[in-house]
Amino acid sequence: MESDDAGLRHSDADTPERVRRQLSRLVGMTAGQLRKAAGAALAEVGAHKDHFVVLASLAEFGPASQSRLSDRTRVYRSDLVAVLNDLEAAGHIQRAPDPEDKRRNVITVTAKGRCRLGELDEVLAGVNEHVMAPLDPAERDTLFALLARVNAHLADG
Amino acid sequence: MESDDAGLRHSDADTPERVRRQLSRLVGMTAGQLRKAAGAALAEVGAHKDHFVVLASLAEFGPASQSRLSDRTRVYRSDLVAVLNDLEAAGHIQRAPDPEDKRRNVITVTAKGRCRLGELDEVLAGVNEHVMAPLDPAERDTLFALLARVNAHLADG
DNA sequence: GCAGCGGCGTTAGTGTCCCTAACGATACGG
DNA sequence: CCGTATCGTTAGGGACACTAACGCCGCTGC
């Protein structure tokens, strides 16, 4: 076994070394696969990533206008409209005009919506479990922590 | 100090916990920022991610047909055409008909192309340095290793 | 009052990736 | 030869991130 650096020899034999060194490549590939996995799992129950994020934000932080929801979820106001249309049609949220400011809508989770959130949460928990299967709990934590640091560092660069 | 798990409390105060737990979210956000950073740096010298990947593959593994190049670089054959058009117009590669099979082209790096590759490599080294600035060498290695394991695991799932 | 600025929800459109479909040309196997 | 498969190429679809503009309303100041 001339395996130098054991676990560090990652992936593809016919990917050039210069390319393999690029963090953006590795993260990008992983992101793509994670997006696919989560997207497919959510699609199976007729949902979308943004549906989950919006429901979670409403459930954890309470009702909000669409604008504030957009800020909290990082779903663009333009895209949020369609998401809320879906959720409203399914009875998961309620869109009511704000009596204090007629420009705004007040978005509220319904009981059905909280139930839906629980469902989506379970689906995604399954995905996470599958995705992080090869990592033990400590490794999962370090992965999160390292990514978070890189992420935070880039967020204010 | 009620700081539980110290370094693990990552990022956004108004992101719901359920969402924060999703690896796909964290990886996705990071991927987006890395893509932006690398894309912008390459754009400043008039290049594209795929230009780099193609040049690197040719330089490391030698000439190839477009089809094999596509396999090696994971750039789709359809998209590869435009990339090779660019590189050929700039004199970085040579597109010659394969005498052994008139369907194929043989793609070869020129000297100018190797020089260009060096330039792009430096640009990206700078990006990597900037991006991974908050991590020490050991942490960078573990980040790569962990991502590679997740990635490899998803690749054959 | 009312005029102007700015935030609200909404519609439409842009650009970039990743990916598929089909086509003419060429190779290859029966 | 005839059918099938592969090559480079063109065109387009679909998801995602993002911008522009519009009509509506609130707010401030004159």
C-alpha cells in the first residue's frame, strides 16, 4: 500500500490534480448532488425546498409580511409569490391583508401547515441521514463547523 | 457562558433551526459563494471555469477527442463545443481531424495554452487562498476529505 | 390637502448551469 | 450493402439566482 495521505486521496482518477485542488469544484459537485437528493425527496411529496424554508420560518418566528419573509428565508420576493400561492392553495398558510398597512399581507401558518412542516422535516431528516451516512456524529459536526466558517468568512468579504 | 457546542453555532440568527440543520443548505450557500468568487476572478482575465478544466485535463492527460474530453472533464459534449471554440480562437488549443477516424477531432494543448493554464492556475490559487483563509492547513485537509467522502458516497448511491 | 418619495406585492424577464433531443456525417458488424 | 452506433454540433428545456418595472398604498413636508 503506497497510499500517501490515506483519506485525502479523494475521488476521480482522471480528474487533473489542478482541478482536484479547487475547493469550489468539490463543494459544487457535492452541492449539486445534495440539491438533487433533497429536491427529489421533496418532489415525491409534492413539495419544494422553498416551501420547507418558508414554513419553518413562519413556525419558528411567527407571522410576517412577504417582504420580511423574503429577508428571513432568502427567497426572493418575486419567487416567494409562487411559493405562497402553492402553500395557500394547499391550506398550509393564510394570506391576510394587514389592517395596519394596506400594502402588506400578513402570512400565518395554519395548523395544517405545521403538520406539513413536520412531514417535510421528516423527509429531509431521512435525506440528511442518507447523505451523511459515511460520517460519524463528530465528523458531521466538524463538517458543519468548517463549512460555516468558510461561509461566514465569504459573507462579509 | 451558556454557549453550547462553541464553534458549532453557525451563522444566521434568523434562520430557523430546522433549516440550519440541512447540510444541503449550508453546502449550497457555500457553493454559490465559491462559484461567484471563482467565476468573478476568472472573468477578470476573460476565462471560464470550463476553460480551466479543459486545459488542465489536456495538459495532464494529453490529447483526446471531444467525447473523451467530455468524459474526463464532466463538461457536456454540447457545452464543450463552445469552450473549445473559445480556446481555439485564442490559440490555446488545436482542433485537428483524427486521421484514424474522420468523425473525431483530436484536441491538443498549444504552448500558449499551457501558459494560459498556468495563469488561470495562479488566479485560482489566489481564490483558494482567500476562500480558505480562516482555515489552517489541517482543517483544509479535513474539509476536503469529509466532502470527498460524502461526495463519493452519493456518487454510487 | 396634496405632491413626492419610498416600500409593498406582483409580473415579467435575464443569465447561468446542468442536462436532453435530434441531426448529418462517419465508422463498423453482419 | 444495410442497420446500428458514435462523433461533433445545434437547439432547447428546466431549475435556480437575480433584476426591472408597475400599480398600490403609507408617510413626510410643504
